[in-house]
Amino acid sequence: MAQTISFSSDYTRNAHPQILKRLLDMGMEQNVGYGTDDICKSAADKIKAACGCPDAEVFFLVGGTQTNQTVIDMLLKPYEGVVAAQTGHIAAHEAGAIEFSGHKVLTVPAMGEETDTDRFGSNVGKMSAKDLRTYVEGFFADGNHEHMVFPGAVYISHPTEYGTLYTKKELQDISAVCREFDLPLFLDGARLGYGLMSKRTDVTLKDIAELTDVFYIGGTKVGAMFGEAVVFTKGGKPKHHIPVVKQHGALLAKGWLLGVQFDTLFTDDLYFDISKNAIDMAEILKERLKEKNYEFFLDSPTNQQFIIVSDEKLSQIGDKVGYSFWEKYDDTHTVIRLATDWATTRENIDILMEFL
Amino acid sequence: MAQTISFSSDYTRNAHPQILKRLLDMGMEQNVGYGTDDICKSAADKIKAACGCPDAEVFFLVGGTQTNQTVIDMLLKPYEGVVAAQTGHIAAHEAGAIEFSGHKVLTVPAMGEETDTDRFGSNVGKMSAKDLRTYVEGFFADGNHEHMVFPGAVYISHPTEYGTLYTKKELQDISAVCREFDLPLFLDGARLGYGLMSKRTDVTLKDIAELTDVFYIGGTKVGAMFGEAVVFTKGGKPKHHIPVVKQHGALLAKGWLLGVQFDTLFTDDLYFDISKNAIDMAEILKERLKEKNYEFFLDSPTNQQFIIVSDEKLSQIGDKVGYSFWEKYDDTHTVIRLATDWATTRENIDILMEFL
Amino acid sequence: MAQTISFSSDYTRNAHPQILKRLLDMGMEQNVGYGTDDICKSAADKIKAACGCPDAEVFFLVGGTQTNQTVIDMLLKPYEGVVAAQTGHIAAHEAGAIEFSGHKVLTVPAMGEETDTDRFGSNVGKMSAKDLRTYVEGFFADGNHEHMVFPGAVYISHPTEYGTLYTKKELQDISAVCREFDLPLFLDGARLGYGLMSKRTDVTLKDIAELTDVFYIGGTKVGAMFGEAVVFTKGGKPKHHIPVVKQHGALLAKGWLLGVQFDTLFTDDLYFDISKNAIDMAEILKERLKEKNYEFFLDSPTNQQFIIVSDEKLSQIGDKVGYSFWEKYDDTHTVIRLATDWATTRENIDILMEFL
Amino acid sequence: MAQTISFSSDYTRNAHPQILKRLLDMGMEQNVGYGTDDICKSAADKIKAACGCPDAEVFFLVGGTQTNQTVIDMLLKPYEGVVAAQTGHIAAHEAGAIEFSGHKVLTVPAMGEETDTDRFGSNVGKMSAKDLRTYVEGFFADGNHEHMVFPGAVYISHPTEYGTLYTKKELQDISAVCREFDLPLFLDGARLGYGLMSKRTDVTLKDIAELTDVFYIGGTKVGAMFGEAVVFTKGGKPKHHIPVVKQHGALLAKGWLLGVQFDTLFTDDLYFDISKNAIDMAEILKERLKEKNYEFFLDSPTNQQFIIVSDEKLSQIGDKVGYSFWEKYDDTHTVIRLATDWATTRENIDILMEFL
């Protein structure tokens, strides 16, 4: 059912009007397939410029799980696994897409777990460089590791699944561990725009391009109809990436549909401007929630906010507005997620707050 | 590069204006994700009605190789393979997507191969019921077959990769073999509309729904931006199809994008009307080519036409118009493919013929 | 290097003399391949009798990881994973063999982990029925579980990787959860004999056959040259198990080599008698270690014993006797494993204790 | 059932007495696991000497399909397939073990197929360098090959599945194509001894080591209980081959069991001497069959002989002696296989001929 107002996720709407307009303006224009067209090239060039890495190699995929599966499979040898925080999307919420491609997800603790003093803080869901080092050093120190799955790459999401953000120092530290052990660092940027435009971040797109080996810029959740831009920051994309992508069922015939969208998003800073809207709206939403004394489950600096609501209140709300069930908090309370996005308006928040 | 005129394939353009209009009209409308929305339900209902199979189960995927990989993996037990003509798309041109999911493609001869008397006829690329029976009977007759890959499903494409079509009788015969041996029959309809609207077919959409166990209605090549509608004709879709789809990296977050497109295509027979345009234009194209004495490589009743052109002529054409290289014919000639589509115009053909 | 005396593992020696004699006595006898011979049938019959389950289906594989990989793949649907304690062999020490076959290992806490009060007790490495229930109930309660890997079977090892044992009550409780949620229970019995003959167990082979859906009786570590006997306790082996086994590269051409070994082990209780030797020797070893005031890392009732030794002592021992490095205990101490087996003698222990 | 006399295959018996004796003589000797022991090292050294390739890297696996699956997976990138004759064991008779590991078997014609003038000759089942070149050149010439499975290695069997042999010139030609296109050449030597000792071969073990990149020396069918020795002839074994082997479920805990067998086989030319016996007996068998006017299905120079027998005769034989059904020849005749082995005696042949 189309919902009048929903804060359930950031992928409830179509695309930014400029993208739709440009798609419409294509009319009967014809392009060659599979991302080998000039529009994709133009989009890639703009992304490389924005990242400050002229030697990067860029291509486009349709969705997040698909991108995680395909890129990780590109990075790993068959007997290697990918290291992730145990709350990482690939570890918990991709229906086994990584294992489907034959690889184990090797988990390290996520910050903010139950025994953590930061249980409700702004680090929830992050991997620490210390935990990563402990894991990797421990692996190679263990004389028996030939019977274990070798760590072959490291996966982090930024923002994390909880909307939290790494600091530049934290990314530098993780990146340093990765380079010490020759492990490519892959950053899942499904919501990257919302991280970059947070009021509380010191991390830029160029930092990410510098500190990772490959990352992706999420479009699906940030203004595009669909699409993720994969950036191999120092080059090093597989020589034949098209068969690998096709083998994963991930090759879009009309690849230029992805190019058009990213070319638009990376013209005149559109990607950043619309990301900022989600952040601005999230800040307003937080204020409004605080005014009504809602308790926050954790301290998220991005577009996803998590609050604790009584089950009684939730039953009153019913399906009048959309939110995401996150988890049960206790016998009478539930944690829900409210997500703003590139198109959220003050009026949307007003309507939401009528019910909350 | 955007090409002024190209007949290289039927996926060179965006989408039918009605689809684009509807996508535009959605504005800021919000929908729930992963194909669980009401638009997908509406589209599925229209497709079930068009197929005359109220018990069918319908869902939507993004592209053809993805659909072949995911559906075939749904049909097979792990130790089973899928039977296909050796020219079948899954056997030859999907970069090993079926094998990536652990299954062998078991090939039977395709009609029209070199020793075939119909080398240049209208059967090229089809599987015969006789060859299928020989293969399957032979398999189960062989006492040693526990060391071989069991046939677990049968794949045919209609139209085939050569634009050719099965007759209703041929489909009935293949279907009968499948039922005798309890093998689900899967029909790849990436270009289904162009097959159904051919001047030379006695096969209807209802026939296909009746004679197959699962098939898909191609959108990518027939008026949609992207998308394929999977129809489990008698029900029997996997109980939990969402995790299977997600595991394959094939779950589109904004599933309603697929629903909108197919809902539009199956309103007021749009799918059939635009398919008919491609056929009408192909007929005109054929006449014009015959007038110029081009030799046809085979006799295709659908939107893909294959002609033999001298290499000298091709060097003159250069990239002034788009065509597909198909294969070398002899030392001085080449087979090229010319494809019309839902949007091809007489003017397009005029321009093409200026160069040919 | 062949070691004069080693307690490093229970797979350092060839096979029990009766097995070797019988293999020798075969002379030039010829048998049909792939486990379809009469010797395998005889061995299966003896195992079914010993298990008290006449409807069981039994076949033989070569090694433990191979058995875990093949059987688990037989039990799971493609989108399902197997639930295991996080210290389970399949989770930690099989180089990703489960993931290689496309499945995720879903981990629940193992008893005796760091925050556990039984850190050094006799429960280390076991899965609790309570943790299993929490996991499975939580999974199906979560509305979003279609994006997660479905639990499709439960794996436990008995003895565990730490030599510890489930009580009959614990197995009953785990089995009850499995049946409630329709999850087949698979028991890894690589060291089953040593568990069954422990002085501190109330679990019999018949109990295991009754409470599990499939388990295996380890031969490699218990008197055979190699081999594991897989028992589908209520029937239900895949109809075509040979192609599944062959597909995994696990089909031994001369399958009767496995039959001969298990037929011997299950004649006149040989399997149990030689297992008892390992237990008797482990009891003596424990006494001797206690006399010398060695600290035990945990309380194992089977043939694997874990003690804490100073690094100084270990450097004195060098390679004069064999032991297994287990893990670092602190900066100056190490946990080592000492394993007795079906052939260990008092004299072996005397020699060991000269160095310890 | 144990058969009094069977010529059904060359894996009906246990092992050569010298191997059994040595296994027996081990007594309670202890060895370290997983092939890291000194016996394996000794066996590897002897094999390297016999091959004349001191830089080779050698390890041991249990069976043929397992070896093909594991080695081919070591050689290929994920998007690559292995090229084989369409009658090759990996293409036809391994239950999809190659596809299970994610790779396609790319088939080229086998010599001796129906349209071949050598239908009944001594080339049946071989790949020609010409066909290989046609395939590989055609692949890379095709502009569209990014949608196809890349050839990543070449597989041949010697002797082939039909007992036929490559000449040295033929191997040189195949090897030359492989090197030109940078494709590793892998030779399946499950019956290598029988090929090397054929009266009609000019190929030596050193030739094979020189002309291939990796091959294996079959033990299972040539005197060992089980086991195949993998030889990476120029080095280049994967750096971490143990986890790869374990991931495939192919790592034998007591790896020295393999070492003992190959160390024995490669002491004092035992492997060659016992292989010669099978050839000598096959020559006698052929004479005896010719005397009785049996028609040969093809001309095999090794231990497998294929003859055409009337179904009436076969019904008389019943199960009095063992043979392999190969295929139906016509409505009243059947092709059967008779295999000699390392232990076949003249008396065995006498008994067989009483029934034939």
C-alpha cells in the first residue's frame, strides 16, 4: 500500500526530480549496453573528481546486497573470508549472499554491544581498529590457521546499520591495520551521503577515497531510483569485471540508466545537497522527539533515528504513519527506527509528530 | 556514445512514454519495499488475468540473466542440472551464471546446426522434443547415471536467441516430455512480446502459461526501463522466495519500480501493442533488405533479423548506424544482427537503409 | 617426522590390528565400487543393530570435514544455514567448507566462554537448549527475517571440540527444540566412542540414535585407518545420495574399504572396547598430571585433556614428546592438549611423564 | 557381493602386497597429520626424481573426482571455466563436481565421435590441438566474449576414458596452444601407469612433467588402496594449499597413509612394473578375444578393452564374471568394457574366456 507518510526507511520514494527529468528527456535516445556508454564514463569522471582520485576505476551496480556480494567476491581468494562487525549488513541481513558466493563472513565484535559501556552511545555498530587488530593478529599467530578461513578483506559500513559514523582517526586506524596485513578495505556507503553531510563528522569523500581500497556511493537510498557507484580507489578493478558482474546476475543491460543517475547526482553537488536535507530534517525530528521526551535508543548523527516507544502508543499509531520495527526493548516497549531522506519535508515531520 | 540510429539490439532505449509518465507522476509517493507493495500486487493480478491462470504466483526481477540464475536455482535440487539447447542463452552467453550457482547446463543439440538440413531456416536455435526425449530417456536408461548430473528442469527460450519461434505443437510435445519425466519446464521470455505478436505464430500467452511450469515476461527488451515478470503458472513458487532472491543479490529494494512498469504494460494491452510495432517494423525492414538483395542468414519471424554483409560494405558503414556483429560468415563476409524494437519507426529504417 | 611418542592428537596412528589383518586377508578379493557392496551392507546392518534403529539408513565417508560438509548440504535448503555453537568445528576449524557449499554457519554462544561462570568446567564448548531456543524463537519472531539466513538444521559435536559431553537430559532438551521447530538435529561423532565410554556419561548410542535425525560414528580417530559412518536414524537419506556425495568429491571408489573397517569395529564390540582404552588411559594420565600439580584448563571427561604449562617447561620438552599447542594462557603459560587414543599404553604415559 | 572374477574395472581390489605389508609394518608408529609428515616428503621426492623435475611441488589426495575438482578450482579464476573434450571425465561422469565449485566445463569435440572417420580407432576420446586452438582462438576473437565463460585451463586425460593415448607430438601440440594462450594444462592421470607402459606409446613420465603444468599420478586404479599424487610440475602450487584442500572436504587427516603408498609405488619402479602387468594381460586378453572373433568397439592400447557382445551371450554370462556395461550398440548387441589391472593373472583370463 502506498503510505501517505512513512519514516520507515530511506528507500520509500522514487528519485529526485532532476533525475526523473533527465531520464524523461532522453526520449528515444539510444545507447550501447552494459555500462560501456559515454554517460557512464562521464559519471565516473565526475565521481573520480569528487573523490580526488584520478586513478580510480568506477562502475555501477543496481543494489546494495548485490554490490556487497559482487565486490567482496572480487576481492577474496576462494579460501578467504571477509571480516565484518557482527552487526554488519553482510553478516546479518543479506540472506547469506556472501556465503552463496562461497565465502565466510568473519565477525569481530561491534561496538555498543551488551557488555559495552557505550551501549546507547554514538559508536553502536562500529568496528574498532583494536578489535580488528586483535582478530587478525590472533589469526596469523595461531599455528593452526591453515584449518581456518583466512581473512582476505575488511568490510565496514559508513554510516553503520545504526546510523553511526566513524571518525577520521578511526578510519585511519582501521586503514592502517588493513595495510599492515595487506587486507583490502571495503566501505559500504549505501547511505554515504547522509554520513558525509552529518553535522558531527570530520570525514570527507576524499578521506574515504584515500583510506579505503574500494567503496561504494549509495544511490538507492540517496536520491536515485536505484544504483550504487563502486569506486576502486587506487585502480585494481578486476581486469575482466564484466563477466564477474554478469556471473553474479548483476549486469544491467541498460547500464546507462545508472550512468544518467550518477551523472546527475554528481553535477552541481546535487548528491551532497539532497543528503544535507535528510540530515537537516533528522536534526529537526530529534528536537521534536526530545520535546516530547522520547528516549533515544542510541545517539545517531545521521538520518536514521532510533527511539523507545511504549507498545500502547504503537497500537494507537497503527498504520497511520510508517516506521520500522527494530527490536523489542522490554515487555512493554519497542525500539523503532525513523528515517528521514533526501525528500523529507518539515510538513512530513509535522504529520508524524501528530501521531507520536 | 549515444547513437543517432542503432539497430544493434532491442535494449538501446529507455522506456515507453507511458511508463516514464507514470514513474514521474508518482512524485513523492511512498511505498513499502521488496515487492510487497500494492502496485506489484496489481501488476501480478493483471498478468495472471492475461495468462488465464488465476492460481499463478508472480514476482518481478530486474534482468534476464539474473532471472535465469535465480529461477533455475529455485527449480533444481543441488545435484541436478538444467537441460538447454546448446545455443541457449544460459548455455552460451551468461558468463557462467548457472554454474556460479552450482548447477550444470546439460546441452542437447539446437536445431539448425551445421549438419542440419534447416541450416538457414526458421528452426535455428530451437530444441526438439525428440532430442529432449532422447537425452532424458538415455539418461535414465543408463545404469551408471548416479555419476552423472541429473536433469532437473528444462529451459527453452521463446523467441530463441536467433529470433525463431516454437509452434504450439512443438511446445506441447516438449511439455509432454517434461511432464512424463517430472521435469519443470521453464521458458525464457526475455523477448516474449515479439514472439507473441509475430505474424507467423500460433502460440498465445495462455498457451505458454498452460504448457510451462514457470516462465518470464521480458520487460527490459519490450518497453520497460528494466524488469522481468516471473510467472509460476500453477503456483509452486518457493515458500520463502524473498531470501532466495536476496541471496542471489537480485532483490530490488524499491520493488514497486518493477510493479509500476508491468502494471502499465499490462493495462490496455500496451505490452502487446508495442510488441506489434517491432514486428511490423521488422517486416518492413525485411522487405527493404530483400529489395536490396541482402542474403538472410536464417529465417526469423520476429524482431531480430540476421543478414550476410560483405566486409567491404561494413567498413563503409563504420559507426554511422548501429548493428550487432554476429559471426564471421566467410573470409569476406560477416553475419550481422539488426533488431527492431517497441519504438522503432519507419524513419529509423529509412536512415538505416541509406547506409546499407 | 615419525615421533617416538606423541599425545598431540588421536589420529597419529594407522588402524587397529584386527582391521589391518582383515584388509590383508582380503588378498585379491574383488568387490563392486562406491559402497554398493555386501561388506558395506553388513557393516550398515551391524551399526543399525547397535543403534537399535532398524529403519536407519547408513553410508560411509572418508573424513570428518567432508562428512560435515556433505551431510549438512543434504539437510539444508539453499537459503538455509546450520546452527552451531561458535566453537563448533564447522564454525571454526574447517576452512570454510560449509560456506564453500553455499551455506552460512549460524552461531549461538558456546558454554564456557569468557563471561561464563563455568569458564573452566565440564560444559565448555557445548550448546545449551536455552540458547538454541532463544536463537530460533528470536529468528522467527523477527518480522524482518526474510532478509536473514533461515536456520535449517542444528549441529552439535559429542564429545565437543573440548572433550566435553552432553548429558542425556541436555540432548533431550536440544532435540525437543529441534523437533518443535522442525529442524533436523545432526550430531558430529568424530570422537563418539570416547564419549560413549566416558566414566561420566549417561548417554548411550541408542540415545543418540533416538534423539538425533542424523549423526556419524567416527572411525578416523577411533581405530580405523579412516572413515566415518553416517546414520540417518529415521531413514530420510536423500533418494540419490551417490551423486550428492560424488558432487562433493567425497565418493570413495573402493567403498568397501570403509565397509571392512566398520564391519570389524562393530563386530564383538571392538569399537567400544578400544574406545574404553582411551578413556582408561586418560584417567591415568589425569591422575599422573594431578600428582605433578598441573593445572587443568577445563574438566574433560573424555580422551582429550587440556593443561596449563609454563613456557619454560615447554621449551625444555622441545620435540621429545608430541603435544598440541591449544592457545596462549598468559604471557608465560600455554594451554596444551594431550590426547589418548585407542592404542595408548601405560608405557606411553610413563614416557610422557618423564618429560612433563 | 565379492565376485570370484571381475573385469568390470581396475578398482575392484585392495592394494599391492608391498603396500599392505608396509602399512602393517607401521604398527603403532605415530605421524603428524595432513600430509606434513616425512613419509609424504620422501614420496614427493621420489616422484620428483621420477618426473625429472626437481622444482615440482607434490601433494596427495584421496580420489580422482576430488582431485579434478580441487586442482581445477586452484587453477581457475572465479569467472573462468576449464576446457575438456566432451567425453572427458569431468564433463560427463563426475556428477557436476566442477560446477559444484562454481566453474563451467567448456567442451570441445572429442575425436572418434559419430561423424569422425576414426569412429572405431585409437583416437576415440582425445582432444585435438586443432579443435582446442579453434575453440580458444574463436573465443578471444569474438568481440562479445565478456558475456561468455573465459577458458582458464585445459583438462585432458591420459589414458582417456576410452583407454586411448596421446602421442608425444599430440601432447606437444596441445601444450603449445596452452602456452600460447597462457592456459595451464592439467592432465588427469587416474590410469597414468597403464598409459606409460602401453606397448604403443612414445610418451614418458618426464614428457608429461615437461609438457603439462599440473598432472596427477593415479594410485587408486594402479596398485594403491586409494590416492592420487598431484604434481605441479614447475612449482606454482597455491601458497596455502591446505585450506583450499580442506575447504573442498578433501584433506585426509592421516595424510601419511597416502605418503606410504606412493613412497612404496615409487620405490624400485614398482608403479611401472605393476602397470606393465595390466598391459601384458590386456594384450593376452585381446588375442584371446580375437581368437573368438569378438568385434572391438575401438582400438585401445591400454588396460581397458571394449568389445561388442550379443545380448544373448550376455544373458548367458549373467553374473558369473564381472564386466562393465558401456552402452547399447544396436537392438541386439551391447558394448562392454573389460579392464585388466596390476593384479590380473593369466588364470583370471582363462576363467573369463570360459564364459565369453
